[in-house]
Amino acid sequence: MRVLAAGDHFVSPDLMATALEEEVRADHLPPPETTRLRLPWPVEPFGPVGGVEEASGTEEEVIEQLRGAEVCMTQMAPVTATVLEDCPDLRLVSVCRGGPVNVDLKAATRAGVAVTYAPGRNATAAAEYAIAMILAALRRVPGADAELHAGRWRGDYYAYDQAGVELRGTTVGLVGYGAIGRMVARILRAFDADVLVSDPYTEASTAAEDGVRLVELEELLSRCTVVSLHARLTEQTRNLISAQRLALLPRGAVLVNTARGGLLDHEPLPEALRSGRLGALALDVHDVEPPPDDWPLRGLPNVVTTPHLAGATRQTAERAARIVAAEVGRYQRGEQPRHLANPEVREVRA
């Protein structure tokens, strides 16, 4: 069996190959012939390639390395209709992300190629990061740090009207309640925060079991001091937090987005922040990545921002490599995949 480990500078091809070696060794399977390709992400930003979203590298280099391979293990390689057409031996693409947005699923299904994904591989990292962003925004940690490094001792931050807010007793709203949202809720409950959630795919009984309350989005926005976004980006959720919905937030509320930039309408944000309508904004994701030189949020003191790092832990990379390796092991053993993105491909056999 020939395998392409198309990694990058986060989930490296070496991590994938090592995880695959451990997988096949544990089952006493024949060792695969593994080719390694390193793609430029995250040193270079991802983007659309050949009709797929959030990919890294080129179709040409992937085709060159993938010809003759049955399996592609990857995170960011563009598996486009062109790639699939030029690589007829391909039978499985195992993507170590929460969704295979770098794969043309329709073309893969037409070609009889199974596509798997890795739900939850970064849930712990993303949940912890969301909590860190919430605390940083509530307690003005980045601003105070920058002031002190610049030689200014801001004792006035201790004044009542400048002081931060505790999580305990604060009402926090979570928009989206999947694996990451549920983990964030558990951590918030440990802080004694009151948690409201809005998610059309969540049952009220599930929320109640978790100690949170399921409400409509408009009610959540109007009642919460802190709102954190954890929904998937789809055509239905694009600009989910619009200018009209932003206006529902209580004055001085904190808005956090560690999910996808497209969930949030960015146009009204600068004025909302300058006027105090929005007390603070914490963004790990952006509508344009990286933000342009004339980014209107740059330099605003009540903005906490990082370059799409929520999932960036070593454990996430290691876990992702193990998940894709496990799917390849199932393929080699003649088993069905565990997380199949295109179930129309019914039989997946080595």
C-alpha cells in the first residue's frame, strides 16, 4: 500500500508517518510505502485552491507526489477535482481537521474515494483558548501588559470605572454547542458563571443535563455580558452576528470569536468599540487573514487579537496524526471508516 503523508509545519509529515507506523505495527500489518510532502501552512496562510477552501500548496505538487498512491493523509493539501482526476489509484483521503474543507467532496464521491475527517481533534485546545481570550478581555490583560512594557504603570486600571469583571456570577452566552462549545461550558461552570447556549441542533434536555440553558439567539445576545462564538461557518451562519444582532448586546458587553471570522459582520465593530457599545472584542479569527495594513481594528485599546492560534497545541497535532493513521489502519484491515464525510461511498476496501 502506497501512502502520501502530506503534512505541513504543524501536523508534519513525520508525525503522520510515525503515527501510521505505530498503527500498522500494533496490528501486525504490512508496513506501507510512505511518501512525505511538507506543505507551507502555517508559515504561509491557507486560502482557496482550485475550487476548495482553506488549502495549502498547489495542485501540481500534490498530483506529482500522489500519483500511484491509494491513500492520502493530510491536513491542508488541496484535493480538488483536478487532483482526483489525475490520481485514479486514490481510494482514501484522511483529513485531520474538523471538516474536510480542502477536499472536493462531490468529485471524491464521483471518483469512489472515501474522505474522512477528525472531529474533536482540537476541542481541548480551542476550548482552553476561548477561556483565555474571555479572561484576557474581561481583565484587560494584553493592554496592561503592553502599557507596562512601554514603561507606563497604569495604576488607574484599578479605579472602579476601569476595573475588570469576574467570571463568577457573569452570564456568558455560547453561540454553537458542539464539542468545543460543550467543553467551554464545562469550564465556565467551574468558574461559577451562568451559561446560556444557542444552537438549533441541541436539545433542551442535553443543555439541562450540562447545567446550561438553551435559548433563542436573540435572547442570548440581549442577556449576556460575554458572548463567545463556536458555530460552524456555513451559508446559513455567515454574518450570523450582524449589525442588528450586535445591537442587542448589553452596553459594554464582551464579544469573543475563536471559531471562524465569517460568523461575524466586521463592518460595525470599530464604531461599536469606540462608542463603548461593545466593551471589548477578542478575536482569534478574522474576516480577512491576515488582516490588511489598513485594518480598522488595529490599535484599538479594547481589542484582544491573535493570528488564528486557538487550535495550536502540540497535543492537537499529535492527536490529529493519530486520528488519520487510525483511519488508514481501518482501511488496510478492510474495515469501514469511523468518520466518513461522504457516506455515499458505501464500500471502502483495501
